[in-house]
Amino acid sequence: MENKILAVQKPKLSFWQIWNMSFGFMGIQFGFELQNSNVSRIFETLGAKTDDIPILWIAAPVTGLLVQPIIGYLSDRTWHVRWGRRRPFFFIGALLASIALIFMPNSSTLWIAGGMLWIMDASINISMEPFRAYVGDMLPSEQRTTGFAMQSFFIGIGSVVAALLPWIFTNWFGVANTAAAGMIPPSVKWSFYLGAFAFFSCVLYTVLTSKEYPPEDMEAFRKEKEETRFLDGLLDTFMGIFRMPKTMTQLAFVQFFTWFALFCMWIYTNNAVTNYLYGTSDTTSALYNEGANWVNVCSSIRNLVAAFGAFLIPVLAKKTNRKTAHFICLLIGGLGLLSINFIPSPSYLALSMSMVGVAWASILSMPYAMLAGALPAGKMGYYMGVFNFFIVIPQIVASGTLGFITTHIFGGNTLYTIALGGVSMIIAGLLCLNVQDVDDK
């Protein structure tokens, strides 16, 4: 049956309407950034070796691979007069993720921490996937770049604060930044507690202040739900990878190399900075934890650049086009990752991460802006879920291969692994030039 959901011509929304519908992403990014900035630190504190860390991180992409397409499929087929289509999933995911954020830094063993990463990442994905579809649902084509840029702004702001939290608790409030062997420092614990509160509060704000359009043909919507069995629908969702629009296929290759690069950075920056710029691998030492905090500060700088760069990227796209703008940003980010191999002191890491922040702003907006115009409106959540495959597949590849590459090819030097990420991001930028960028038909 032809899907008729959201076939109506969507009106333009005001600045504050776009603000309200995007605000929840700031909370989601609190959880996501706390995960990215601190999980490797938690794993190392609990005894993980360098070549163990990538495989422990595999929880994040695998849960995304499973959860996001399912949530996309379910949210396309959900409608409640009061809650709408996507907002029920915002709320449920936020509640579960907030609970997981509280338990994560209290993990007593490495295997418990690994299990909590599975639970935490799955919960974050329940909230995050429908937010991408929500912009496509609510905004006409000419406002989508602005809508995704607004999401990028809130992602950046949330990431800035979340990445700084261990440093803030240590330097502003005197919370201890070290702990006994095998124990998570109190500064990290309190960062996760505050992150849990921020996650839930921000998402709740969007749920309560935003609305959604009902299906144009409610009878057809109900009939389609009744005629489609759940398991058949899920199978159809996972098979969607074989019948993607041309633009989506081209963007898939861009995403693969982009997110492989990001995973190189997320997994190994903490190890590279503490080992090669601070000269220590002793997780109980003040020097190691000072280095780990500096990584968080530089992550915050990266995200601050991304937050404000998000509003400049639409200007660059207007002067050139969306794919050229994305190429330029990825090139800058790739050079930023490569530069980490050549910086003489930790202070220069801030500049390298600022360059990556330019790429991060575009990564969070441009691919989705290009993709949304090529998708049928009634399957926006479905295809956004399928598109997530090309975020999580490269992360799975990275989790399964980077330990071997780092140990046996790079001799354990994690700076080289980050440089590999830089090369991968530049390749992604070059591939973007081949994307066929289209608007709604």
C-alpha cells in the first residue's frame, strides 16, 4: 500500500518552534558526550589493556545497528493524539538513558562496565533516532538545513558542557579527580549524575513544547498498520539497505569513512594524550587524570566550535552547495586529526580539536539535509534508521580491527591510529563530491 503519511505541504516554522523541537538534542548529547569522553577512561581504570579497548567499545555500534532501525520502523507506525509519533520514543529513551548514566560510573568490574555501555547506548539510541526523522517530518525542504543546523548547535552546546564536567567538578568544586586502583574518580561519577538530570530535563522540554502533524489519511494509516505484521515489518526494515535511493547509497560511503575516523579518535585520544603527551599510563596518578581531563577540555573546545560553526555551514552551503560545504569541513577535520601526530605539547591539542569541530558541525547536519530530500515523507523514520547502518557498520569494523592494527602494525602507538582516522576523514570528503544532492520532488 502506498504510504500517505505526512503527504501534506508543511508550513514554515518560526525560529522558536525550531528551537523547541531541537532543544532535546542538547540533553541527548550530554549522554553521548559523557560516553565518548569517559568510557575509555573508565575501561582503563578498571584494568583494560590498549588492545582490549576497541572490542569493549563494540557495544555502542552494535546496539545502534539493532535499535535505530527498529525504533525508526516503530515510530513511523505510531500515532497518539497527545504524544504524537516521535515524542513517545524521545521520552522513553530519555528515562532509560538517565538511569543508565547513573549506574555506569558505579561499575565495579570491567565486564559490568561493558554491559552498562550496551544498556546506555541502546537507551540513547531510542531517543536519538526519532529526532533525526522529526526534522524531516516537521520542516519543509527549504528549512531542513536550518533545522539540522539547530540540532547541531544544541549538540555542540551539550557536548561542550558534558565534556568539561569532570574538569569543572575538580577545579570549581574541589571534587577529587583521582581514586584508588580500580575505582572511578568522584569527578567522573558526579559528571554522569548531572548528565542524567540534563538528559531527561532537556528531552522533556521538547516533548512538552512541540507538536507533530497527524497522518493525512488516518484510515489508510490504521489499515496499513493492521495489514503489516510486526516481524515482517522489521525484516523489511533491515532489508532496506538493498533498496536505498541513489543519493542515500552515495552518502553511505561518505558516512562509512567519516565514522571510522571518528571512532579512531574516540577510542584512542585518551590513551594517545596521556601516554605520549603526558608520558604516563598509570591510571591512579595525578598526571594521568590531569591528561584525561585535558582531553575532556579539548573535546569541549571541539564541540564549542561545532556549536557555532553549525550556523555558518548553511551560509557556506548557500555560497557553494551542500556537498562542497561538507567536503571542505571534512578536509579541515581530517587535517586536524593528522596534526595530533606533530604537536609539540598538550596545549596544541586544542587547535587540532577545533579543526575537528568544524567537521563535526557538518557531520551532524549536512548528510541529513542532503538525505531528507531524497526520501519519501511517510518513511522518513524507516530510512533514517537504515541510514544509521552506515554510522554503526564502520564503528563495528573499527572495533574489530583497530586493536590488531594498533598493536601489530603501528607497534602500539595510538597516535598513528588517530592519523589513520584523519586519512579516512579526508577520503570521506572526496567521496562527498560525487553525491547527487536533490530536493523534494
